[in-house]
Amino acid sequence: MFFSFVDELRAAGISASLKEHLLLLEALDAEVIAASPEEFYYLARAVFVKDEGLLDRFDQVFGKVFKGLETTYGTEAAPVPEEWLKKVAELYLTPEQMAEIAALGSWEEIMETLKKRLEEQKERHQGGNKWIGTAGTSPFGAYGYNPEGVRIGQDGGRNRSAIKVWDKREFRNLDSAVELGTRNIKVALRRLRRFAREGAADELDIDGTIDGTARKGWLDIRMRPERHNAVKLLLFLDVGGSMDPYVKVCEELFSAATSEFKNLEFFYFHNCLYESVWKDNRRRYTERTPTWDLLHKFGHDYKLVFVGDAAMSPYEVTHPGGSVEHFNEEAGAVWVQRMVNTYPSAVWLNPTAEKYWGYSPSTEILRGLMKERMYPLTLAGLDDAMRTLSRKC
């Protein structure tokens, strides 16, 4: 059983060496935990998981090996009340009845319909053909039948027709390929840290107080400045148009950045950077900041981060007058190049899936201007971007 566990961990991309396997066996032999599945789970997780981004994947492997659950690595749990999914009865249909139940449609259609059901459903259902429930012909639920559906809450498969399995896991959204949340973004941003003590001495220095008291023979209270992240960050956020679908993830990124960086300056732009930016979208036409002022105000030690889908007409990047909102005397590429030259530690975060970048000429142009330092706005992409910023001077 334990060898099977190690094999599954390796198959899921989690490093599981012989040394870690022997360490787990040694801990079990020493009885460091009580004989319960829950405590064994925490022990195994502590032994095998070295990266927080793999916690969700470990949960799925553990469930598969020790509970017999079907899993799909990287999926997310659906927030469905467990009471709706109590196993009250199982529905058995004849082959003729099964053939009469039409499949709902493509994977995209099923996922979109499930999303609507979760928004609309207010109570438990049983035996129906529409809502999330049990013992019915709905595509969503447990202990019923549908030729294509989403199994939710059922203990193991029955008809082998589910195209996706969603079961509750303790750690969700921590796989490096899944969509970001504010907490996960903070975890990635913490790679870009350089601590320093600056400013007023308003924090008790315990070690210094003990040392001073021991040396002088009386209470010598010493204070020191608070330790904080000294990294300085310039954040430029694309807003409007094709960025509308990514408002939520950009809000989460902005929220995480403001809490992680004390020295943060942010500005908005639309599609491409030009001669001016703004800080309040409601006053974008009346209160703008010249980009030249930013280049002269903030020092070269600032880290530069652009956030945008980079999808636009290529003329908006390459030609004067290419902007869709005004006549820009200089091409957007000129301004982006100036920013990168002034702030060599720079990256571009793109919320569009990386596999689609090649279909957008403007994306390829901006990627070149950024010296290939464009990263997808996923946990893995953000982690790579922070590593890049840490390496750049």
C-alpha cells in the first residue's frame, strides 16, 4: 500500500524519494502519531510536501490511494451543501430508459449549466432531472444516472459516465496551474522580499535589551525600527475593454500587493502604455500623470510590473496615433521601452492563458519589448515572475 502511495505521488509530480518513504515508516514505527487516518494524513503531508503549491495535489493523491476516490489532478471543489447529497436512495433504470436520457452537451455547456445551477438552487433535491441532487436523471449530483454529468458527493463511481469529479478537499486552489486567489497571490509575492529596518525606533528590541541590561547591571530598554519589506514596486494595470473578464483576478492581485509591499505605487493604462497614466478610473480624462514625470520621480531601484492581456491592434503598439482613445504622438512601444530601460527589473503578467499568446501579434511584440519576461497570471507564473524580479538589479 505504501509503495503504491509513493508511486501515485510521483505520478502526480510530487517528489517522493526512498529517503522520505523510509522517514515515514520510521515515524510510524516510533508511534509519533495516534492510529487514525487523519493524523496519518498530516504526518504523510509533512514528510512529502515541500512546496505549498502541491498541497492540493497531495490531498487528491491521498484520497485516491487511501479512500479509493476517483481524482482529476488540479480540479476544484464545488461549494454544494452536503445535506443535499445524502444518499437517500439509488435510482436504477432499464437500458431503454437510459437511452432516452439525452446528454446535456459539450464539456463547456455542462460546466456553464452547473455554474447557473449553483447560483439558482436554494434547497435540496431528490429524484429530479434538473437540479443538483440524488437519485435522479440530472447531470449533476449522486446516485442517479445521466450519460454525461458531474458527480458531486458520491462515494465512488457507478456508471462510469462522469466527465468531472468534484469532491471536497481540505486545500483548494493551491495547485500551481489553477486560478489565483488573494491568499495564493500573497504566497507568491513573498518571494520578492528584502527586509530592512528603517524609520522611527518604535519596536522593542528584546535581544538588545537583554544584552544591554546584562552589560550595564540595570534595565536598559532598547528600541529599533520595525522590520518591513524594503522592495519598491511600480505596478501598472491595464483596465477596460478586453480586460473586463479579468477584473476579479486583478482585484485580488492588487489587494495582495498592497498588503505585501509598503513601498507600492500603482497606475492605470488602457491597452498599451503611452504619454500619460492615471490613478482614478472615474477621473481618467481629467486627472492624468505624465509618464515622463514617473520616469524622473521614481529611482532605478524600483521593480516594474505590468498587468494586462496585451491583446490589441498591433498598430496601438507600433505606430504614432495608433491608440484607440486619443492621438499619441509617440508609439506605445517607445514608452514601454523607456520604462524597461529605466527599470531593468521588470516583468509583464498576462491573465490570458499562455497557449493563446501566439495568436496575438501585439502580445508577441510586447513580449519582445519585455525581453521575453512575460508570465501567465497563475500561481506558477507569478512565482516565476517574482524569481525574475529578485534576480534583476
